[in-house]
Amino acid sequence: MTTQPTARHRADVAPDALPVPATDGSVAQWTDRYSHAVMDTFGPPQRVLVRGEGPYVWDADGRRYLDLLGGIAVNSLGHAHPTLTAAISAQLGTLGHVSNFFGSPTQIAFAETLLALAGAPEGSRVFLTNSGTEANEAAFKLARRTGRPRILALENAFHGRSMGALALTWKPAYREPFEPLPGGVEFVPFGDAGALADAMGDDVAALFVEPIQGEAGVRPLPPGYLAEARRLTREHGALLILDEVQTGMGRTGRWFAHQHDHLGGGVVPDAVTVAKGLGGGFPVGALIAYGPQVAALLGRGQHGTTFGGNPVASAAALATIGVIERDDLLAHVSELGAWIREAVAALQHLLVTDVRGDGLLVAIELAGPVSAAVAARALDAGFIVNPCTPTTLRLAPPFVLTQDQAQTFVDFLAALPADPTELTA
């Protein structure tokens, strides 16, 4: 005998009959409720956002903001993109989640697509995750499977907050509260090929490196560094693992930052981690292992994930990649990013000492530790930016941003006082 679902479990129940959290209330009211319900790991929210469209978001008070951070390089298609939302809805209406005892067409197609975009050789494989830190955690375990005791990472690196990824992360303020961390990780100076050569040896399992250090202030590796890193790791039998969590999936105008001649110069890594913009806002990440020998380092039962590669996340990633290809957004990212950097530099503003980056990952260096004050002024003026270091503003906007929209932020910068002390007075 089979039982019928009750009304509360039936698919034909009208959506408006289901309890949905109300969005009415002011930013102040929601912030107060946040403080009593959400763990205080991020501090109070700067605003409480209720909806978005394209590169814009609105807060609970009805104020509109140009989102020039994109959820920290996540919302590559902006907010509420119709193709992405349709793909997620369609997949969820067909098959939402299965365990990894089973496969799904979207999961398999997604993995195949990633391998193709990465230019990975025959025998390469993908491990699908939910986030960048999980992708780096998987890569950490991949390195451990070599049997070698030492892992190298760069000073000022950021690879995530889980224990393995945190062990690869340089910043003492992130590391020290959770020590002892997994051991064997050593940090070498950023961009110093000579120091890397001195640290390298036949007991090194892997070198972890970001082609552009995002959290450290959008700092690209010097030209030729990755090529030398590849030569050294190959000479000593170590893995070269590239963290492209922030820089991958079109953020710099190529699918992966190391595909640029000035960053990678044709380097083929042993593994790449990716997340953030991969799902256009839906949580998804991946570890790409290049070639059969590297892919075989993690065998059956040696790693796992409940949600990684689920059909909905896979559908979101496929839709995001499809829109980027369909709308030629890689070219747009390159062109608009170059325009933003040139427009900011052309201001010749005394407050701005440098502007750098690739594609739509841009850093604006300021003449003093006033980035937080500038970011606060920007928010009040309707712009979301990130003070990633005391002297650096980071921009990582959606790929759908237009030049006219970007111009409004350039105009905001132009109106800032030239004297840093006026920003903190």
C-alpha cells in the first residue's frame, strides 16, 4: 500500500501558501535582528539588501547601490540574471539533489566543460566542491598524497578558512587563533624566484600560488615567475597548484588568469582550484587535476562531499559559462577593465597613487591608510567597493557592468578630497 503526500508536502501547493520571510522593515530593524540571530564573525552588516538586478542592489530602506564588488568576485552575471535563474529553477524542478553514490547529466557535462576550458590533457579529472576553501582543502589533500612532507606557499597568500586551507594562508591574524594547524607548510617571499629556488627540494610535495593575490590587494605575480615555478617544480617532482578561486572563470578576461601570456606564459599546472564566479552566485567550486597521474592521487574513499557536484549547482555553473560564451563577456571584461584602469589613472588624482589589475579585478592604491574611509563614503554615495588592505580599494564587479555605469564611480573618485587627512577628520 502506498501513501499519498499530505497537502503540505504536495508539489501542487501554491507558492503563496508557503511561509516566506517578510522583507519589510528598515535596515536598522533588520540589523538589530541580525545581531541577535547571526554569529558575530563578520561584525554588523553594512546594509541589509533585499533585491538586485544586473549590477545593482537595493537595501531594506529602498536605496540603490552599484555593486562594484559582486559578492567578492562571485556574481559574474550580476543579480537575478534571467538565464541563470531559469536554469536553476528548471533543474530544481527536475532533480535537486542526489548523493554522490549517483551521477547526473548536469554533473558530468559540467566536469567535461571545466576540463575543456582548462585545456586539461587526456586523463584529467575534476573533484566538485561547494566553495573555494573546499577546493583548496581537496588540493591540500592531493598534495599530501604524494607522501612528501613539505608544502610551499607565498607570503600574503589567502587560500581559505578551513584548517587545511588556513594552513596555506599567510596572514597571522587568521592563523594564530586556530593553531596548531596542519603542519609542513612554509612561506616564501611573494614573486621572488630566487627565494623559491632556495626553498625548493626533492621533499616538496607542492607549491600553492595565486596568479594574482586578491585579498592582499590585487597583486599580480611578476612576469616569468610562474614559468620559473613550473620549471622548478618539474625539476624536483613537486606539484604546481594554482589557486584561481578569485581569478578564474573569466574574471581577468580569460577563463583562467594563468592563461594570460604576462602571467602564465603557457604554463600547464598540475592542479587548479576554482569557485566564486563559477556558479554566478550559486555555491560551487572545483579542483581540476591535470593528467592521469595527478588525478589518481585522490582515490576511492579518500575524499568526499555531500553537496559537491549536485545537479542544481552544476546547472548553475553550466548556465553561467554558457552566458559568458554566448554574450562574449570575456572580451567585454578585458575591454571594460582596461577602460576603468585608464579612466582612474587619467584623473591624476593626488589621492590615487596606483591602479592595477587584469580584467574586472582592479585595485586602486591610495595615498595613505584611508581605504575604509573611502569605502564608507562610497557606500553612502551608492557604490559598493572593498577596502581589502588599509591602502587599497578592490573592485570585482559583475561582467554585465557597462562603461556608463562605471563612469559614475570614476566621477565619485574625482570628487574625493586630495588630502587623505580630510577623509579621516
